[in-house]
Amino acid sequence: MNNSTNKQKKLLICADSFCAEEKGNEKRWAWWNLLARDLNAETINLSIVGASNFNIFLQLEEGLKQNPDYILVSLTAPNRIEETRPTYDGLKSEFEPLDVTYEDLKNGKLSSWAVHERIERNQITGVQGHKFFDYNVNKRKDELIVESILDRLKGTKSLVLSNLFWDCSVKGNINFNIVPKNYCDVVTGQLDEEEAGHIHKSYHVKFYYDELVDKADKAEELFNNETDSK
């Protein structure tokens, strides 16, 4: 008997908070889990709240080790910067050595947040934010990261959503038409129901059946056989 026919398929998810879930508290009604259901696949969700596109690249690098059958990537805004968490030894402040991998992000040794969030948390001043962050520079840096993501996805079944990186000018198989942020709580207003990825429960179902399933006869047809930057 060929056991390969019984192999459980895997859907790898790499994103920011628009797809992030707490481990052990997965929402079966979340649109990415509905997608996994229709693909007959288990989810490997490596998404992290506040993730930058560099963070998402590291998620992908880690997730590819598990040989997923399908890969979903949701890009984020290029306004996010990394920060390492210091450890303290008396009066001396030192930073732990980092490999700058997904594990450092998972363990909280490295984090990604938007510049305005750093300012709101008093991690940097408004003057520092304006002086050392330039949107156009970061946009170009993130486009290079996205090009690397697309390169890693060559030969895979993948679906890359622009989502928060709506002005990404990279040429390649990025889907600008399927946009989760258009269904988020900022758009719909607050509803008296559960929420995941900034989207209320009923809008997960609406988003899935309006934007994903109706665009293909089968869920699998949403995924490109090969993502290639040209």
C-alpha cells in the first residue's frame, strides 16, 4: 500500500496580525481555517502580531522546513521596524545574542511594530521616528524582501496577498484583489461577536465566500503552481 496517498496535507500561513492566532485557541471559523478545511489540510500558522515583511520572510523560511503543500502569505505595511529585547545584569544593559530567525521572533527576543506604535509606547520619540524612518526607503527595502519571498516560493503552490502592502510595485504573482483589511473591524464597526485577525466572526465567513471561494471552483485553484518574479 502506498502510504503517500494518505499523507496529511499542510497549509503554511505567514502573516501579521491579520492571520495570527493564539496556540491552542484556533478559530475554526477564521477564513484561513475555512481555506484549510476546503484544501483538506492542517494549518501551520506561523503568523505573528505586529509582524514586518522581514518578519514574514523569516516565518516563511522556518515554515518551508516542514514541506507544506500550500503556502498563504499576507503582506503587511512597510512602516514596521524591529527591536531586540535587552536583558539586564545589575546596572549593565546587554542585548542577548540573536540568530535573527523565526525562533527569536517566537520567543519575543525580537519584535516588529509600526513606527507610530513605537512612538505611542514611548519607545522612541516623534522626532526620532520622523528623523530615522522614511516611508519611501522602507517601501523599497520591503519590496526587496517581497522579491525574496517570491523567489523562495518558486515551484510551490502559493497564494500571496498584498493586503496592507497595497502600494507594492513588485512584479510577480501577488494578488491585489483579495484584501482581508477591507472586512476588518475598522471598516465594519464593532459587532457583538468574536473576532480574529481584526475581523468579526460573521465577516470571516462573508470574506471567505465573497472573495476566495467564488473566485475559483475549488480552493486549490486559488494557489499558483509557481510564483515567479519577472
